[in-house]
Amino acid sequence: MATETSEPHEPFSSTTSKNPLARYLHEKLSSCSTLIESGDEKSVAELVDFIHTVSDSAVSNHEDRDAQGNAVEVLSEIHKFLLSPSLDQAVSKFAGLSDECLKIADSIIDCFIEKCSPRDMLPVLCEALDSWNGMVHAYDHVVPLLSGISKVFLAIQRRHFEQVKVAVPVTLNVLKAVCSEFSARDTECMNLFISALGIADSIRAICAKLEGRVLEKLRDVLGSYILQLMVGTPVFKWNSVALLSLVLGCEIPGCIPLVSRLSEFFPFCGLSYLGLITGSDVDKMTHTFAAEEDDDYMRCLSYIKHGAAISVIWGHISIDVAQAAGGDVSTVKDELLSNQTERWQAVGMLKHIFSFVDFPWVLKKHAIDLLLCITDGNIARNYNDKDTDCSIYMPNLYAALQAITMVIMYTPDTVLRKNTFEALKRVLADIPTSQRFEIFQALIANSTSSPMTALLLDLVRNDLYKEGFQRTSTGKDKEKQENKTAPLWVARSLEMVELVFRPPKGGPPSFPEHGDAVLAALNLYRFILMTESAGKTNYTGVLSKKNLEKAFNEWLLPLRALVTGIMAENKDDHDPLVMDTVCSLNPIELVLYRCIELVEEKLKHPT
């Protein structure tokens, strides 16, 4: 690494240390310039290996005072060498090993930055960051390097966007990897986070020197970095991935200052709460990077949408955070209540919170609260089912609903489960009828939980009633009855029943694990039979001879044989588990026989 000084060299002052390792290092460093100039790579490699040996010894023997003392002596000797005016070349890779070593390491990096070209220093620091390689005390290695990168950024004179964009992915990847190793060293985690914020401050300072398109692109880099930090900073209460929103997730007040500090960058980066929760700001940023065709940078943005969504949740939690972000969550809620398209986009963004298993339940609770606010039960629909097409939003809405069902199934909080179920119903009700059938069918087909399948089938039955099926089939809507029209998906409702009675992977369903779903499917089928019979209609086709025979032969009879067989086989078994299984089959048997009776009766006079 070439220096930028032209001062005459002075001899490196002799060491006064009694430590033999320090004296050996002094001799090697004294001849360092000569070794490099003569191309003696072997000797230089030996010097680097020696430094690594001392470092590794200190790392592996963290309680060994001699090993720690050797590390301090060696680093001090390097520091003296770097301060010498004779420096032409420098050692580029080293690590801090203790509090004392950490201070020396900071000074060494400062020397590098002062004496070396920023263009040369940045890749060296990035390489050093990338080489932490799971060391036991990686924190001591990473913090001074992060601090060094923030200082080097400020010294860069040109091609700011390109150089910052190279360093940011390395920084984020190392933060994620290193933070995942922490368990309880709170102060060190916070210091790591502060160092990461220092890089953000430096990027903002660089922006003050720029204008035009380059400024816009660098702001996008800064914005993406901040959103990643919302998700990718210190963890010491969870040992999975590094997430700021996990750091103090159960201690919301303690996390507010950190989140506020991050949120202060939003106005500068042109990020708004509405743009974050609908994803439009994220799309703008990712478009910038996609245009650069930089796959490495795109890969480091894996949590940018999580960060965007959780940023708004923090604003929903704390007015202090919202003020720091220059936003008003109440205004955003009102906008989403009045704009269905933006509401669908927001639901799609919230899925990143609901589906991320490492977010604590307290944050998911606040996300559900926000979802309830923007899907108010009294909201007036401003669309016509026949004219509204939400096809482009369907994948995100489906993924969001799947994530919401996961919250219902796994939350240990009864209140949260109740509120999430209400949110599920509201989101479904906000989808046009024709597309809602597709959503229901996909959710039921891909459900791995019998109780969840049962809940979904009950919602289908309620929708049949609310969408007018009950009114048309009892003759209260003469116009619809005369035209024999009904919502499109009513005619296909039997397909959802068949998903349970004849699962895609083969059937019939097994017991007791699918008992809830089977009972719900039987109740739905009985409801359709009774409603069509009472109204003397056949909108669903359930009363046609073909469908009656199919239901009787392919659904009900195989199910009856299965249920009666299980009950007969276990009637004399008094094992508590077996008795529970038999008892759970009683309501299924009752509804099953009622369905069989109805079908047999209708087969005598099919429509």
C-alpha cells in the first residue's frame, strides 16, 4: 500500500520493550520497507503470519494474561512504527483483542487513513472486514474497521457512488454475521450499532458534496442501508439473525432512541411513511440498483422490505419515532382507509412482518393493530365487483393472508390471536368477490393445519350467506331468482369441500389430525344442500344428479366407512388417547349421517 507522503525517512526508533515478541516484531518492521521494495514477499508473509499467530493466541486464550500482554505489546510496536516518519509501506490487516488493544487498533487505522490513499484503503478495510471468519471475539475486530470505513468515506474525492456501493454490502453482511453471535454483551452490541450508524453519517456528509443524478443514487444507497439496519443490527436476546427490531423487542421504550436515530435519515433520503408502507419508495430504490446491474448489492437488500414495513410500525408505536422520521402515521392511516389500491399494497408489505419468524410477538401485535386501523370494519367499499380487478395484487395478498394465518396458529397470546382473526376477515372482505374465491381456494389447498382449514371453510360459509346466496335461495331476491344468477364463486364452492374430502395428495382424510377440517367441510356441504333445497334453486349445482351421486359415492360413503371402522375398532379400548379420538368422531358422525340422509332424499328427485 503506497503512502502519499514525500517527507524524508527517519530511522524507526529502537524499542525499549523487554518482550521478546515485541523486539522480534521491531526488527521485522524496521526492515519492512526494504523487504517490500526488494520484492521479498516471503519475508513479508512471515511478518504477517507472525502477527496472526500472536492474535490467534490471544483469541483462543482470552483469559491468559501473558497472551493478552503479548497482543498489547505487539500492537503497541506496530503503532510506534506507523507513527514513524519512515513509513513507506504498512501492514494492512490486524484485529483488536481487548479494550486496550481496541484503542490501539483505532489509532493504527487512523494512521492508515492519514498516510494512505482512500482509494487503496477502502478495499483493504473491506477485505479485513470480510476476513473475520467467525472468530470468537469478532466484535473487537469489526468495530475499528467500521469506524475506519466511515472515515475513509469522508476522504474519497471522486466516484463516490461506486465506492460506497461496494463497501455497503460488505458492511451489512458482516454486521448480520457478527451480530448473530452475540448473546448478552449489550454494550458491545450497541457500540457495533453506533459504528454502523457512523457509516450512515459519512454517506450523508458525502451527499453534501454532490448534485444531480449521482446525489439521487447515493441517497438511494443511504436509504437502503438505513432500512437494512432497521432489520440488521445488534441482537443479544435472540440468537438467530441480527435484527435491531429484535434487540429490545420486548422492551419497546429502550429501543425508541435507536430507532429514532435511524428514522432521522428518512426525510434526507426522500422516504415517507406512505411510500414505505405501500412499497413505492422501496421499488424506486431497488430500480436504481437493478439499473446498475449490480447483483452483489441486490443480494444484500434481502431485508429492505422488512425494514420499510417495520419502520412504519415503529412510527405507529411511538410518536417520537414518527417525529424523527418527519411523518404522521395518522395521516397515512386515513389515506389507506380511503384508497383501496394503496391499502392492498400496504397489506402486501405487512406480510414481511407477519411471516418473519424472528420478529418478536410484541412487534407483530403492533403490526396487527395497524392492519385493523387501515381495514376498519365500517369502511365503505368504493368499487364494483364486476369492474374491479386486483389480479396484479393477488400474489401479495395471498402471501399476506398466509402469513396472517401463521400468526393465528402460532401466537401464544389469546388476544393477539383474536385480533389477527378479525384482521384476516377484514382483509378477505376487502377483496372483490370473484378473486376472493381464488384466495380461499388457494389458502385451503395449501393449509397444513386442520383447525385453520376449518376456520377458512367457516368463513366461506359465512361469505355464501353475506354475498346474497341465502337471500336468492329463499326467494327474497326475485330478480336474481328469475335470472338464476349468483356470485361466480358460489357455483364453485363445492370445489373447496372436495379439497377436504378428497385431498390433492390422495384421500380420504385421516383421523384424528384432519377431524376439524372434515367437520367444517361437512357443515359447509350440509348448509349448501339445505339452502338450495329450501329455495328450490340449484345455483351451486349441488342438487344435480351427477353431483349428488359424486358426493354420495366419492365423498360420503368412503368417509362413513372410515369413521365407522375406526369407532368399531376402538369401541372396547379404554386408553385415554383412543377414547379422545373416538369422542372427536361423534360430531363428525352426526353431521355425516345427516348429509347422507339429505343426499339420499334428493337423489329420489334430482334437479
